[in-house]
Amino acid sequence: CASELSSGINAEYGGKVLHGDTDIFFAKQVINNACATQAIISVLLNIESTDIGLGDNLTQFREFTSSFDPALKGMSLTNADRLREVHNSFARQNMFEFDSKAAEQDDDVYHFVAFVPFKGRVYELDGLKPGPIDHGPFTDDWLSIVRPLLQARVSRHAATEITFNLMAVVRDKLVELQRQLATAESEALAADIRGRMRMEEEKRAKYRIENIRRKHNYIPLIMEMLKILSEKGMLLPLTMKAKEKLASKVPATKKASS
């Protein structure tokens, strides 16, 4: 974990770790495999714009936990039925449940944190840290503070390392296009905006289908297919053929990379 100096400056990340009561929403992560969901919620619950509606569930949760400390906020996230339901709907389906183990040094461990602008300052919200990390004030462009921080962290790894994922929570493009359409000054501009709106709607239709497929449990179907193949004596030959095909590809891959 990152070391901290007595001044409160985090030696690894260069920001000040805040302790005690703060205006910013910060929750400790108290369960495994929830850092991505918690990072998104940390962004949403710290949005200052009044023209963005969070919906009843998140609004009520923020009001309910406003006086809680970070640990209790983390526990409240865990026990929020609707949030847990949405999070679990995207979980990978497994045929067998395995006991979880502590990560070892050589294991690939992925973790999500959030960067947010809040009351003129940039904060890093990492549920595994003791508090929010204050990276200082900004004027117009808060990303000018975040960009060098991310570049410095990426540069610590090998040049061939690509296991990074950077995502942004942005304004709804369709809502923004509707606003532009309402103030379009010419028919040509309005036609262009309507075309972009159709593209956005088509993209979202594809996303909805992808999410349905992603969340569907295909394991019973797969197990039934394997059972039928085994009963017909086809499973073992197909398995051997697949292994031979994989083995033939490995030397070619090694040769191409050498």
C-alpha cells in the first residue's frame, strides 16, 4: 500500500489524504470485486451540477448516508438492495463456486479508482485508502491536474504493459443533441443533428442487445450440449482435435514474436 508522510502527503500519489469529516462523498470498500461499481457511484454522488438527476435510488442513498463515516457508507453500499441487484446482474456466471484466496505477488489484480472535481479541487476516491486524496485546486480544466497523475502512474510500468482501463462518466450525448436541435439556426444544421441522434439511438439499441447477452446465463445450455456430445461419443474426439489445433498454433505464434 502507499506510504504516507506525517504531513498527510501520500508519498506514492502526491496528494493529501484527508481524514475525518469531509463534504465529499467517500465510502470505504468493504467487499471484494466491487471496486468498479464503487468508483462509478463515487463519481455520481459527487456531481455538483443541479441539472443532472441521479434518480430516486441514488438520491435517497446519498441523503440517507450523508452523516455516516466512510466505513459505514461502505457498509451501506453493500446493503443497498437495488445497487447490489444491478451490480450482480453483470457478474460473470460460474458453474462452480470457488473459495476466494488472498492475492499473491504474481497474480493479476485489477482495481478501479475515481477522480472527480469537487468545489474547485480534484479528489481521488479509492475505497482501499483511509480517505479521499486531495490533489489540489484547479481553475478551468480539472483534467489538467489528473492527466499528469495518470501518465506518471502508467510510466511506472513496462512499455509493453497494456492492462490499463480509462473510462469517463460524461453527459448523455442524446440529451445534448436534443438541446442542440432545439436551438439549431438552420435546417441543414438540424438535419445533421437528427442524423447524429439516429446514430446514437442505433448504437444504444446494439448496447441493449449486448447487455442482454452478457447477463444471460448460458451455462445450462453449454452443460447440456456437452452431455449430449458425451453420450454420442463425440466429446473426446472433439476435445483432442481442439488440443491438436491449439498446439499447432503455439509454435507459429512463438515464431512470429521472435
